[in-house]
Amino acid sequence: MAEFWEETLILKTLSGSRAHGLAREGSDTDTRGVCIPPARFLIGLSKFEQHESDCGNHVTYALAKFIRLALQGNPNIMESLFIHDDDILFLTDAGRQLIEAREGFLSKQVIRRFMGYALDQLKRMERHHRWLVEPLDGAPEPSDYGAIHSGGRHRFPDADAQRAYDAAHKHWRHYRIWRKERNPERAVLEERHGYDTKHAMHLMRLLKMGEELLSRGTLLVRRPDAAWLLGIRDGAMDYESLLELAHSMTNALETRVSSSTLPDEPDRAGAETLLIELQLQALGTQASEIR
């Protein structure tokens, strides 16, 4: 028996590497969907925002949450709105209305969110590279930061020393978790190239999509530069060259975004009107089915 998030689906698309045109043999098939939940979740006491499959390869969002995330410029959600037509797996009239309204979600905020996601990839890549070339020897000791053991606890000379120790210990915990839970495939990439080339590929994809949004006013989800990106995935660029390019592209985006013709904010009023209309349509259909 189908679950309600399947029965009330209005849009389902490919996502991840297959939507980007970057899939290879063995790549997962990830999908993303949007549904309009039954009346009890819209005007009753029940709550539903999203459902994720057991394997994590498919997520279905309630329309209200999907629109909230789109208004925030969430890159994953924006990709579903600008997906290539061939990568739409299921579409109703309501789903078509959602996609037709996608321009209203574009703003400078979207570029900043893409840049934020890119910088997150960059920071992870830099942190893991540092751990590869300079592995940590052991956990920091409070005494290294001037602490003395007294009354069953460590007492630091001042708040700055305490904060420095806490930061070092947090860094050590993250390092241990990384070593313990390191993805075997990513570990091979890091050992072979000195950095995580998959992080690098997504970093450059996000920056390129930000550039295209500035220059073309749209998002190209299926990548026209797939061959170049896959080359980065295969280690075509050395670590230093990649960092230089990433920082150069980031600086250029930061300079250009303020002068962009894109609005500062998305069309929130239009998005809310669309949400209300689509949910009222769904409620009307459900009421007629009950009668």
C-alpha cells in the first residue's frame, strides 16, 4: 500500500550526480520529490515536513517546506526547480505550476548560498589535506595550555587558555571521527592525490553554477562542463592550483554579486500565493473524493 507522500506526489526528479551529468558506473541513483500532504497535515494537528527513504537515496518534501527552502536559496532545492526536462521523473499540473514559478525564487541570496556550500566543500578539503600531511599525534593535554589539576578539575590561567584548549580538543575529536568513519573510496582519492578530489569537483561545480546564475540568470543543473569536472574528480589539477582557482573564482563572485541585476530577495509574496493556491486545490480535490 502506497504511503501518502507517494500518493500526493506532484514532482519527482533525479538529483545528485545523475542530475548533474557526472554519474559513472556504480553511482547511486538519488531522487527528490515534492508532495502536498493530506488535509490533516495542512489544517489539522498532524505535522509532516519530509520523508527520507531507508537507504537515504530519496527525499520527499512537503510543498510548504520545499518552498521555504527555495526561498532561502538552498542549492539542492533550487536544482529541483531548474532540473533538465529529461530528468523529471514525475510531474502533475501542480508540479508544473511550481516549476513555472521558479524565476521568482532567484535572487542574490541564491548565489550567496551556492558560495556558502562551495566554501564548506573547500574548508573540508583543506582540513582533510592538513590532516593527511600533518597527522595529529594525540589528544591535547590541559597542561599544554597552562592548566593545573586542582580539586578534581583542571584550572586554566585565564579564559583565553581555556578556549584554546577547548578548540584544540574539538579539533582532535573531529580528526578521530574522520579517521574512524572515513569513506574508503574518498580515502583512496585523498591518498592518491593528496586531497579529496570529489570535494574539489563539487566545489568547482557550485562556483561555476554561481557564475552562470550571474551571467545567464539561470541555473544549469546538467553540467555543460561535465568533462572538465570529471577531470578534476580524477585529479587533473594539483592541490595548489585548485586552491588558487577556487579562491580566484570566489573573490570574483563576491565582487560581482553586489552589482548583479538579480533582486536582493526572492518573491516571497508570490511564493506564498502559489503555496496557498496549490494547497487549496489539493484540499478541494480531497474533499470531492470524500464526497
